[in-house]
Amino acid sequence: MKKRWCSIALTAAMVVSMAAGSALTVNAEEEITLRVFSNLPDRKNGQGLVEQMLIDEYMEANPNVKIEVEALDEEAYKTKFKAYAMEGMPDVVNIWGQPSFLDEVLDAGVLAELNEADYADYKFIEGSLEGFKKDGKLYGLPRNIDVAVFYYNQKMFEDNGWSVPETYDELLGLASTITEAGIIPVAMDGGDGWPMAVYLSDLLYKITGDYRETVSSAIANGDFSDPAFTQATQLLKDAADAGLFQVGYDSQDYGTAMNLFTNGQAAMFYMGSWETSMATNEDIPEEIRTNIRVFTMPTVEGGAATATDIEAWNGGGYAVSASSEVKDEAVKFLNFMYQPDKLSKYGWENGVGMSAQDQSEYMTGEETELMKQIVDIVSAATSVSGTPVNDCGPSAFKTSIESEIQSVSNGTTDIDTFLANIGTACK
């Protein structure tokens, strides 16, 4: 009898144990939390809106998953990213597929390797994954093809009889003409440094037609004495001297520059194609948002590049933390985002620029004129620059060029000193 009771008790204990194990499994599923670290603080417009749409959709399809988002503007994001690299990364993070950012991150081993074969049917444009690899292994996925452009107010141009410049001299000539009308010619985010470094890259590309070897050699040797660098830097300084940028450009940030353009105080705004969502942003006055158009850097006299050789590169993207405690779920979420009918499709529908995935099937003909222009620019491109100069070298070089470019543009540092300093940062 006692033996039988023990058997029954043991069986009962096993049932309770199994039930408890099952309950723990359910509870574990219910408690999965993904932490997403993003450089897209505006969750109502542009890329931030698309990112939030996908997060909400994933949580709806997976009710056991909660996604917490921490979103900071780009400079604050990069600063905190470095802290997270030492303390432990959130599960899914924004990254940039450029040596200045990614090399040190991969050396630190903070990103998880992805299985490239998983993305064979994700319609990535040929070559777009290369910037997110090291030693043939994939560590991230690109979000966009970025193009450097001048946004301009078409109605303002037409009302004042201004023509879109075809040469750099014509662009500089517009500075005094537009200023005399009481309007800022070009709103420039000079405070952050990187937009002006992209502007410098844009000029260097127009001069050389292909700056990859010139830049790689300069970085490898710490020597920026090639005349092309001097000429490009001089042309940047010429723009500031001509009054092309707003007063105080060298200390004003992204939001300030963008606001000057979107509220009609500036005729142009130099930035990347990711801001094409301005055309659908209802926070911008209709008369302005429906008249936003673009042109690329005009040709430089004697330069090797034509009008259709453009400054363009694969920019930001996403990766998964190598230390994530819910890595499988993080990869599952990443793969969900990049399904061809998700990030790429939603991005196109919300006018946030060109995806690193083929978007042709989502084109309806009802896109904004601004989006159509960007497509035409990319489609007509005879060559693209690749990674901007400031992102081609080590982080010390990036920091140097982005922190000293204001001084050389406003004349407080001479060109030779600037080029010598960024060369020293490579050594």
C-alpha cells in the first residue's frame, strides 16, 4: 500500500513538475522584451514613422513580444552607442556600413553574425550588403541608398526668376542674388560637422570623378597634400565666403537648418535623400512641401565628373547585439523588418528615399514629384561616389575632419593646416 502511494505521489509530482515547466515556457514567451536602439527620434514622420509602424506590426503579430524603443538624434546616438559597446548593447541597433563606424564595432565583437543565405530572396540591390561585412561575414543589413542633394523651393525660385544652377560658379553666384531678396540661400547643418564633410566629399567627387584611390592612399599615408583635396576645401570655403550658408551655420544643428528651409526662410537645404518625406509631412506648410524639389551638386569647372556622376552611398541599417539574451527573437524581428513587402515597401509609400532593396514593384505613378526626381537621379546616374570621405578612415580621422571643417570653412584655420591635421589623425 505504501509502495503504491509513493508511486501515485511520484506520478503526481511529475505531472505538477511538467505543468510548471510548461507554465514557465508560456511565461517566458509572454515576457520576451526586445530593446531597440534607434537614431530616429521623430516617430511620426519619415524613417522613424516607418520603423515604428514595423515595430507595432510585429508586436501585434507576436503578442508575447514587447518592444521597447530608445531613440536619440544622430550625434547623441553615436555617443551613447560607444557607452553601450562597453556596457552591453540593446538587442537591435542602428548602424552605419562605413569603415569609420563599423570597423571598431566589429573589432569589439559587439554585433552578431547574420546568415547571408537567409536574405537571398530579400531583393537587396547588388553590392548593398558589402559595407556590412567583415572577412566575408555579414553583421548588418542596409536600409537606404543615400544621395547628397540640394533641396530647393521651386515656387520661390520661379517667383524670383532664379534658375537651378548647372555649375558650381552659378551656385555661388546665386548667393548674393538670393540674399538681396532677404532670403538665406542654403540652410546648412554645420554644427554637426558631417553634413559639411559630405559637401566636401561631393566637391571632391566632382573634381576627381572617382576619389576612392585618392582617399584610401591619403588615409593610409596620413598625407592629404593631393591638389584635389586643396581644391575641394577651397571650394567649400568659397561657398562660406560668398554667403551661401546662413549666418551662424558653423554652430547650428540639423533641426535648425531644416526648419529654416521648411518655414520658408531659406531657398535651399543641403542634406541626404532620406529627407524626401518632407513632401508628405503635414507639419510643413502645404505651399512649401508641395514645391520641394532637388538637384545634385553642380559640375566644377575642369572637374572630371559630369552632372550625372553623383555622391551616393549605402548608409544606415540595422544589426543584432552579439550579447543579446533574446538573440533568436531579435534576428526574427530583423528578418521581419526586411521582408521585401515591409521596410522597403513602407519606406517607399511614405516617401523616405531609395531603399537598398528593389522597390520597383511598389511604384504606382502617384508618388510625390520629389520622390520621382530622386528615382530619376539614381536611374540616370553614370557613376556613384561610394562612402563619403569622412567615413572612409578610422574614427579619429572622422572626428578630426568633422570637428575642424567648420574652422577651415569660416577661415579661422587655413587650408594647409586643416589638411595636415586630418592627415595626422590617420597616423
